[in-house]
Amino acid sequence: DQQVKQNSPSLSVQEGRISILNCDYTNSMFDYFLWYKKYPAEGPTFLISISSIKDKNEDGRFTVFLNKSAKHLSLHIVPSQPGDSAVYFCAASAQTGTASKLTFGTGTRLQVTL
Amino acid sequence: DAGVIQSPRHEVTEMGQEVTLRCKPISGHNSLFWYRQTMMRGLELLIYFNNNVPIDDSGMPEDRFSAKMPNASFSTLKIQPSEPRDSAVYFCASSFQEGYGYTFGSGTRLTVV
């Protein structure tokens, strides 16, 4: 059962335009959400996160929006740059008390074209 | 800091052989996670350790998979016997206590033929 879903396996956006990556989750116990970025032959790297007490978090060109009632979050990249081309993973965590294990989605491959 | 170090980077083995993947977490991190990446399921958590103790191994697919963390600076994931469906990229990650920011290694690409 996929608790974190990224229904778009790929997305192509022109340089300078906005990229919007979407993520849905089913577990209402999730209280922290993260986006990771992965280049080929490398491990995923942390990009941005948001706590369930917020509905928006911004870091430079990257903004994450959280809609708890819809169990939906999105990552906006503005403006998109060719170096943003990568696979983006959405991840979620429920506080467990000992270690916070992350549940990841299947990823969305973003291609930023010139 | 060199980050999370995984070895080998690539492993090609024949079906039925034993495979051992290795991970050295970041010094000071006390949580360690093994993930497997496949096209169909994305990044799946296999097992994680806190202070060298296995906390949750519910993601380990079968008895053929086992993981150990004998000390704070080393962990292994073993598959015995390996099967072609085990072919995937295996990632190790570490984090500090209940910190949400994992640091991933570069992964081991396993191919079982």
C-alpha cells in the first residue's frame, strides 16, 4: 500500500517557467513532509521540508505548500533552471518517538528544457 | 566529513550467490536506514537502526535479507541467496537522533543475473 503517492512520473518545463510537482498521502499520522532531489548515480539530497502546523514554506526558488484537509502537498520551483532537472521524491514522517522513518513516494522526473 | 559511504558502488552477481552491501554512516549520527529504489515502488525502507539497535525491519522483503549494525560506524545488508528480482539500487542513510534530515550515500547498484 503506497502511503505517499506521486502520480506524475515525469514533467517537462521550459527554463524560466514554474515547475509544480505534486504529492498525495493517505496516512493522517504524517506530520512532517520533505522533498528530496536526486541526480543520476547520486543519493537523494534534502531540498525543503514543512511541518504540519504550517501550510507554506519557502526557500529561495523553492516553495512547498501543504493542504492537510486534502492530504496533498506540492513543490513549486520558480524560475525553473536546467540544473533543476532531476528526480524529485516526496517523503513523509510520523513522529515515532525513537527514530523518524521516512516514507517516500515513487518520484517525479523533472526535465527543464532550454 | 566524507558523508555516508557505501560500498561497493556496483555489484553484479549470479543468482544464488551471497551479496553483502556495506555502509559507513556520518560520525555522530545515531540512526541508520537501508532503502531500496525500484521503478515501481520508489524508495522503500527496508530496515532502520537507532543506536545500533534494529527498530523496524518490517520492510525487509524475505528471510533472504538480513542487516546488522555491529557498531556506530558500520552496517551491512546481506542477501543470501540473491535472486534476479533483488536487482535495484540500495541506499544507506543516516541521521542525528530524531532529526528529519537524512543524509544518503551514493547507493549500491545491484544486478543479479
